[in-house]
Amino acid sequence: MKFVDEYRDAGAARRYADSIARQVTRPWTIMEICGGQTHTIVKYGVDALLPASLTLVHGPGCPVCVTPIEFIDKAVEIASRPDVVFCSFGDMLRVPGTTHDLLTVKAGGGDVRIVYSPLDTLRIAKEHPAKQVVFFAVGFETTAPANAMAAIQARREGLTNFSMLVSHVLVPPAMEAILSSPQNRVQGFLAAGHVCAVMGYTEYEPIAARYRVPIVVTGFEPLDVFQGIAMCVAQLEAGRTEVENQYARSVRREGNRPAQQMIREVFQVTPRRWRGIGEIPESGLGLCDAYADFDAERRFGPASSGPDISSECQSGLILRGVLKPNECPAFGTRCTPERPLGAPMVSSEGACAAYYRYRRRGIDSPAAEPQP
């Protein structure tokens, strides 16, 4: 296939759904890791075309959603300083902290700017030498190479007024945390294609073997998701537990080695708290000692652990696949995009935001389906 429309063909989607229905002989639960895949599933009604015995649950693959609240509070604190220009991707601005979000700081006169690349922040730092310019570096392995390049370039250019508030997280440890939980219901995974485009998928092979779960690296268009589900179901029905690659047009087993080298040069593996989930060992990236001069926590003080989420917010259970968004009592009433209790209702990749946008009339009424 050459064009996006081919990946949204309604007839092909129904043929995939019929094929999957013929394969399924017992109930199965599959988790898609990526929030982008969640939005595809909900927007195009992928799950509504599947047999009732096949359940899709939504994983922690929204980097905005899992950024711990102490980093939001630290970002708010730094951005409120008059000597700081605080730069961030736009989807972080409305993520609630303990009392405020970055949009509130901006509305109050703070110099908070939306950027589209971390390298934009270096230009701002050069244009404002009297200001401290801070970039909010969040995300999974997907965004780590670009953030690493920003640190490398800042050192090359001798920028002393640039730093990063780093809250990177890693996918494989999160998968292991889900599989190790007593509440786990996941029997197979659709792995995030863009993460694997950077890292490859060798890291998933020990997980598939240890926990005896099939893992299928999957893209983001409706037919990608259908094919990934079909491959995962075929493994489950045959009793196989392997890593397979549906997204072969973009992903190689070894990944992007130059990008991995940049990550290794700039970052080191650290423990990380995940919002709504708790601390997962060796699940984060922080700046290594060689790049410590660009660490905003060293420059402005460390983020302090505090309360995790609103006691009413069920995002932890949603991010672990225990609940679906519309099963949360606050969904669509006390928690909306205008007044969110948690990050999954705010983020463009959040599961709650997807359900609010496309499923407010009920889980069985998808807002759209693949078009011919």
C-alpha cells in the first residue's frame, strides 16, 4: 500500500474483522500500548467490529498521562520565575498539577511558550541570553533522540542558559509492571510502532518468553491495528508467545542505531514514578553526569514527591488496563476536558479524551468508521 486512504478502507477492515471472528474460540484480552493506537481504535470503531469475546484494553502509552505530578508542579514552579522562559510541547500545558497547570502560569504573565521541536528552544536561548530557557523533556523512547540532540547541540554551542526538565519513561519496564500485577488481565500486546522504530524490538523478546505473552509491533492506521490484532489472536489461539512485526514498513528488529547511540550518550536509566501507577524500577531516563550542566533539577532544585493524583481520578486503573474510561464514575460529568481530574482527559493521546470525544453516546456507538 502506498497511500493513507488504503489503510482506512472500510471493506478491508470488515474482512479483517470477519477473519478475526473466525479465529477466536475463547475470550482473549489484548492491550494496545500506544495512545495513538487507542485513538484510532475508538475513533474508527475498530473494537465495535470485533467479536464480543475479544476485549481491547488501553495501556500506559500516553507520555503526557504518565508524567508524575511532581514534575508538573516543578514545571509550574520554574515557569513562574521572572528570569525563565519555559518551553514545552502544547499538550503539557493543561495537565493538572497539585494546584495549577502551565496554562494558568502563562495566563498569569509567565513566559511559557509552545515549541514544536526541542531545537526551537536552543534558538530561544540564543535570542534571550539574559534569561534561563528551560525545555520540558517528556515522552517515551520516541522523543528521546531529539531531546538528546538538543543537549548535544547546546554543549557544542556553549549555551549556558539552556536546561531541560527531564521526565522520560521507557515502555518495556511498564509492560513488565502490568504483567506482574495481581490485577493483570492482559494476554497479548500491540506494541507501539514509533517506539520500536527507534529502539527495535529485541527488548520485547525476553518479556514475551518470560511472561508467555505474544507481542505484535503495530502501526497506527485502522488496518494496521486490525492486522496487529489478527496476528496477536493467531498466536494466542496457537499457544505461541513470540514477538512479531506488523509495522515492517517502518520498524526493523535492531531499530535506529544512530538514534540509540545519541540516547546512550546523553541519558542514563533511572527509576521513575508514573502518574497513577507508582514507581517502576529502571523505567526512566535522566541526564547522565556528562550532561548534568543541562539538568534543570540541578539548576532549580529537584522535583519533590507529593500526592499522586486526585483521589477521585481512576487514571491509574485505566492506564493499567483494569478499567475503561467510561467505567470511571466521574467520566464525562465531574471529569471533562474543560475540568479534568487527571491527565488522560487532557492529552491528545489520552484514553479518556478519546472516549469523551468519540464515545460520549456509549461504547457501542463509534463516532466514525474507516471510509472507503
